[in-house]
Amino acid sequence: PIESLVLKAIDAIEGIERMVNSADMEEGFTALSGTLSEIEQLAENMNQEVIPLATDARGLIQNTDKLVNNANDVIVDVGENIKETVAETEKLVRHMEAIMDNLNGRITPVATDIQQAAEAARSALNQAKQTLSDLGNITSKESPLGYQVYNAVDEFAAAARSIRIMAEYLERHPEALIQGKRGR
């Protein structure tokens, strides 16, 4: 049995030697080397593509932030202008009433005409005041339109944050474009 075992061991060693020195094994190593070179080239190409993409995404985020800030500034300015207009209108009405009182004591027929004009002006100013108030209510944060505008601004900000996070993640992990996000 020892001689038989030695012959089987020699046959096994010779089989392993034939397999290691075979053309198929050499071709497999050559193919593996080529595949590794292609993977390395692919990774280099991805790095060249991801960096400009991340830079473009960063620029988009900055522009979106500017847009959101400008929209906020415009909304605040409109609200302030409406308040100032209402205050000036109230001053004008008080001034007109003072003039009417002064003229009433001096010229009755002219005062009647002026009083009617002042009432028409007061009515127009009240209507303007109501219109400006309605406009202020429409643009306020509590109104449906104002609520939608503020929500849109908030959505822009959230989208900008999401794009910023994605760009930063891709900057750190460019391979995620091909492989996807790894499980945690």
C-alpha cells in the first residue's frame, strides 16, 4: 500500500504541476491582469467626470441659495411698502379732514362741495386702504398665497440642501455612481 500511495501522490503532484504550467492558467492570469488595468482606467475616468459634476452641483446650490434669499428680500420689501402706504394714506385723510373743518367755518357753499369731494376722497382712500390691506393679507405668511410662496421658498432651500448633500457624498464616494450607496 505504501508504494501505491507514493505513486498516487506523485501522480497528484504531476497533475498539479501540469495545471499550474498549462496555457489556460497563463491565459487566465493575462486576462485578469487586463481586467485589472481596465478597472483602474475606469476608476480614473470616473474621478475625472465626478469632480466637474460636483463643482457644477455646488454652483447650482449657490445659485439656488441666492434665489431663495432674493425671494425673501422681495417679500419683506413688499410688506414694508404696504405698511408705509397705509400710514401715509391715513395721514392724508386726517389732513383733509382738518382742511374741511377749517373751510366749513368760512365758506358754506364751497365747503359743501369740498366736503363732498373730501368724502369721495375718503371713500377712495378707504377703498385704497382696504385694497392695500387685502394685498398685505394676501402676501402675509398666514394667507394661502403667502403660505404657498413661503412653502415654495422652504422647498427651494430643502432641495438646495439635498443637492449639496448629494454632491458632497459623490465627492467623497465617486464610485457610488456605478455601485450605488453601500448598506450601513
